[in-house]
Amino acid sequence: MHNRSLSRELSLISLGLIKDKGNFKLNKFQIEEIFESAMDSLINHCRDELDNCESELENASQKILDSELHEGVDSSYSNVRDELKKSLTKIETVMNTLSLTLDFPKLIVSSGQIDIREDVNQRICNIINNLKSIDSDIDQVMDGWRLKRLPRIDRDILRLAYVDINFLNTPIAVACDEAVNLANKYSDLQGRRFINGVLRRLQTIKLS
């Protein structure tokens, strides 16, 4: 996982722990507490995913064993077995990936290779200190819709993309790709499509 991608994901989780209405300020200590909660949430999510994969792996292994035991009875079981082996390989790949990334966020933060805490802090501060203007600008490209009507997770994904483009000088294509990646992981199909449309219009305005 790229460090900046990690900081964006932690920023998204952190924003979900903060209200997005009214005038409010957070000091660095409060943001640090929110960051820790976001970190714990991300690691617990990884653990849950790993447990789910382990369960699916056991089920797939049992199905393969059952298919081999019944192969002599029904020749179609050879096809079933091939499909199950493919599924098994895929699940093993997912498990290996999750195993490698399980404690990666904590490792990166503590290693000092990059100050992710400061990056997350900067993103959150940019949003909460400029919330009204950010939301107003995004509203301008909502095409007959209002940002406040979107689910909270979709609002925050768009806000983070806006901050990337307008505050952190992230290349537009990179900011949009990162936002799409977050949407693919945290939003539903309708939300992903809507976010894609808004990002395209934001790109057009920024480039014009």
C-alpha cells in the first residue's frame, strides 16, 4: 500500500468520526485521538477480512475433498474440482495479501519513514477549516443534486479529492484515481457512479 494512499484512507475513516455540520474546531490533540481510533478501525477491518478469508479457505478445501471423494460416482465432479481449485488459489492470494498488510499501517507510522500523522492532520484540518467553501464548490458541479443529500462516506471521498486538487497540488488524475479507489472500497455501486461523474466535472473545471 502506497503511503499517501494509506493516509487518504485513514483521513476518510477519521472524517467519519467527526461531525460535518456547523462551525467547529479541533485541536491537534483531538485530531490525534481521532487518528488513533481510525488506525484501530482499519487494523480491525483487516483482521475481520483475514478471518473471513480463512473461513472461506476452509470451506473451499472441504469442497475440494468432497469432490475428490465423489469423483468416481459422477464424472462432472472433475469440473467442479477444477473450479474449486481456482477459487482456492484466489483465496490464498487474498489471505497472503492481507497477512502482509495487517500491521503495515502501524509499522509505517511508527517507523518514521513518512509522517503520515501530519499528512492526515493536514487533510482533516483543510476540510474542517474550509468545509463551507469546499462543499459550495462541489455543489457547483453536482448537476441538479446537492452534496448534503449524498451518504456521508461519499461526501467525504469528494472532499478529500477536492483537498488533494486544490490544497495539496496533487495531479488531478492522481487525485481522481485515489478517490475512485476509496469509492470502490467503501461506497456502493450507485455511489461509485455518482462520485465518478462529479470527479469528471471537477477535472473539467480545474483544467479550464
